[in-house]
Amino acid sequence: MRYSLTRLTPDDGKGISGAMIMTHFREKADGDVETNAELQTPTVGWQVLFESPQYWYRTSLITEILEEEETEEGLHITFKTENSIYSWRAFK
């Protein structure tokens, strides 16, 4: 599966396209980092790391899912982090 992520707010176009790996991670109370590669969509309470062969991009902590839509192309989710709003797509 391929992913794209575009930051909508602030409107600077930052993000990644053609990412092939998406890993969720978060810091636990004891300071250790917990990872989860099984989650398939952006999830509240997690940060997300996207990786392509030449580039990587990570979000801050996801705080809210604003919109979710299934299309012929794949899944589209708009979500809010601690400091930004993103448009995420998973392509079939």
C-alpha cells in the first residue's frame, strides 16, 4: 500500500507522497517508546512516521480525527495533531 500526507494547516504543503511504510509510535509514562506497525490508519493518541526510499516524515501527537472517507482510489482521513491539520491518503 502507498500513502500520502499533506499538511493543510499551516498551509505550507509539507508532508510526503509515495510512502510505503507507516509506523505509529508514542512515548510511554516511563519514557520508553512504544511502536505499532499494525495500525492501518492515523490513530488518536499516536504519532506517525512515514517512510519512502529517499525520505521520511513524522507527525506530532494525533489529537482528533476530523473526517474519514472511502473513495474508489482508497481511504482519505483528515486529522488534527498538537500543532497542525493533515490530509492522509492510502491508495489501493
